[in-house]
Amino acid sequence: MRYLVSLLFVAILAACAPAPKQGGDIAVIGDSVMAWNRSAGDDIGSIIANELDRPVVNRANFGAQIRAGGGASVLRLSIPDQLPEGRWNWVVMNGGANDLGFSCGCTRCAAEIEALISDDGQRGAIPDLVARAQAQGARVLWLGYYRAPETRSFQGCRPGLVEIERRVARLASARAGVFFLDAEDLLNPPLRGHFDRDRTHPSPLGSRLIGAALADIIKMQG
């Protein structure tokens, strides 16, 4: 409970931050994986900026969901609401873990997964968000989750997240300008230095590994 209260407090502080200017080069949106290590300047968005020497706006937030309801957008807990207006060259995004955790407790989540993205990758909240970013001129880079077997926060979520990412990968293969990176290929669970003390989020090293890999894809695509 103390952990959830702390995340809510941080989310409220983030919601009070000034909105970025309209349009730009690279925008990062998503959940706490993207936002972690921000206070030390080691969040994934900062790593991308450093690797590419390009401006990056990171609006990711703790506890954010793809299908957040109610007053979540006020606290910037809706990932679609994080997408800044204007034209962007790239939007780097992730999400889905909090949707499964909060909506169905990571079990019996078939309906929630279908609402997020259909089996063919063409319908649902995730394809809608991708299409919206592309309509703003952006190429889209989706970050898949890594395996965190010692996590206490998302136990049982892995099968659902693997299924979501299988569908996102199908979306990326079928739609020009959409790319998928599986962080499972980057963080190694036996290496505790890849993870923060909560065993859920990336350590500064973990964020650097992920951010550098994302930057490499952007660099290769120009």
C-alpha cells in the first residue's frame, strides 16, 4: 500500500509539470518503465536524448494505462493523453502492464487484451494510439516489456503481456513506420544489476541498455 501511495504522489507532482511545447523531434510516452530513474537523469528518454544528441520530451508517468478511465487523465495516467499535440518525428511508447494489473488482476484478462489490441493487431486502443501518433507525422517505436520473475507487483501478468506484445509485433510488421523492440532481449533476470531494488523496474544500467537500443533503431531509420 505504501508503494502505491508513493507512486500516486509522484504522479500528482508530474501532473503539475508544465506541458511541453507543441510539436518536436522525439516524444516518449508510457508507464513507469519509461519514467523510472528520471530524478537521476537516467530515464529511458534521457538516454535516447544523450545517445542521439536530439531533443526528447518524456511524458511517461507512474501507473499510467492505455485504457485509463475516470479522472486518470487529470493525473496524466492515461497514456494516450500523454501524447503531445503537433508534429513529431518519432513517438516511443509502451504500456499494458497497468491495464492488466488494475482491470483484471493479471488473470482472466482475455477481454482486456482484446480491448487493447485484436489478434490481428488492427483494432483496439493500442492500434488507435499508434495511428494517432502517425497522423501527427511520427514514426512509432513500441517497447515491449522484459522478464522480471522476482517482481511482486505484476505476478501473473507475464502470459497476458507476452500475448499483447505478440499482437503489437504483428501490427509493426504490417504497418509501415511502426517498429517493435522487445526489452526481453536486453535485460537478463539473473543479473540483478539490470533491475532496481523493487525487482520490477530497470536500474540506471537497465534504463541505459534499453534507451541505447531504442536510440540505435531510431539512428538506423534516420
